[in-house]
Amino acid sequence: MITRSDTLQNGKEMDLCKRGDSLFIVRRGSVTLLIDGYVYKQERAGNSFGETNFIKGEPASSNFSVVSDCDGTLLVELRRR
């Protein structure tokens, strides 16, 4: 398993496309998840997303991206090899 973290500034977008090999954990701050450009849900520190596809090892069914809702959002990615 590969782990990496990324600190996002307010409004910064992280494009995740159709990768299904990662689980994301919001360690600090909050993010908005967008699917095909539309708001899907918001996640706060301590929450995770991508777990279903991570466990199944299947790509996401839609293109999605993550936008930071505040400065200094810390997002941790756990990626399958």
C-alpha cells in the first residue's frame, strides 16, 4: 500500500477522475466532492471517501474531483499497489 498526503488551499481542486485504487482520509479541514461538476457531498476532518471502490478494486463510475473548503486542508491518500 502506498500512502501520500497533500495540503490543499481554499478553492484548490484535486482531480481524481476514475481511479478506484485509493481511499482518502480528510485529516484537517474540509472538502467538497464533485461528481461530473456537481456537488455530491462534503467531508470534514476524520471522514473518509473512496472506500467502496478501494475495497472492490474497481474504478469509480463517474468522474469526480475534490475542492478544498478552507486553507490548509490535509488529505491523506492510501493507494493500492
